[in-house]
Amino acid sequence: MTTNFPHNILPSKIQGAISTIKDMSKAPIELVASCVLAAASLACQSKFMVKRNINLTSPCSLYFITIAESGERKTSVDNLVFRPVYDFEEKYHAINSDADDCQKSCEHGKRFRFIYSDTSRSAWINGMARISSSTASIEDEAGAIFTSRDKSDLALFNKIWSGSR
């Protein structure tokens, strides 16, 4: 399969990650590249601001919608790319919670996370405000985004894009 995707203009470390995940998953390069770029954005969005012009500065955030046929390995790629994030969340939770903290966490639903899926707008915003400003909302099916009242709120995404909460 020939592709016109310009992966060769990306930084060499990102090219290497894309190549490795593509080889492991056998998924299309476009799918792998978007996932790797989303992970890179997640990793740096609370650390760097992008100055797009003299009056416009925002977090280093990216939005992706990947359209792929069933069987093109979307879930496999997501699992490979974001596995280190999930592992970090689990290790952080294990190290930083004793019985009292765990009980409070379970009662209030506040658990350190970077990745949110199948969650409400208020839970996502609360997580960003109280736990981590670096977050990703990842859904397996686009219908979850397009049919959810919370996630189709374009004003919310505009606020997040600008760095507001």
C-alpha cells in the first residue's frame, strides 16, 4: 500500500516511534501517526505553550478523529501507544495511596488520570482542574463523541484549546 502521509517531515524520534508501532501492529501509518502525535501532545500539553501569533497562545494540544474500517487495528494501536500512560497512572496510584487516601479517592471518584474515556464533561473538567491539566479524551467509537451532549459542546473544546477551564 502506497501512502502520501508525510511522516518523513516529523522529528526522528517520532518517526522511530511510528515505525516501531506500525511494524508491531501492522496498522496503516496514518492511524499510527495520529495516535503517536496524540500521545506526544498529551505528554507536553501542560509543560509548553504554543504562541501562534502575538496575541494567541494556547497549550500544546491536538485533536484527532481517526476514521478507519473495522479490523484496521485502532484499539491495538491505542493500547500500544498509550500503555506507558496507563502503566504510569497505575504505578502513581499504587505508590501514592494508603488506606485512607484510597477510601477518599473511591468515595469522591478522584483518581489521578491522564486519559478519560466514557466519562462526563464534568468529570473530565474536574479531573483537569483538580488532578492533572494534561488529559486526553479517547473514545473507541466516534458515536460516543457525536451523540454525547457533553462531548459535543464546542464551547467546551474552544475553552480547553485556549487553556481555559
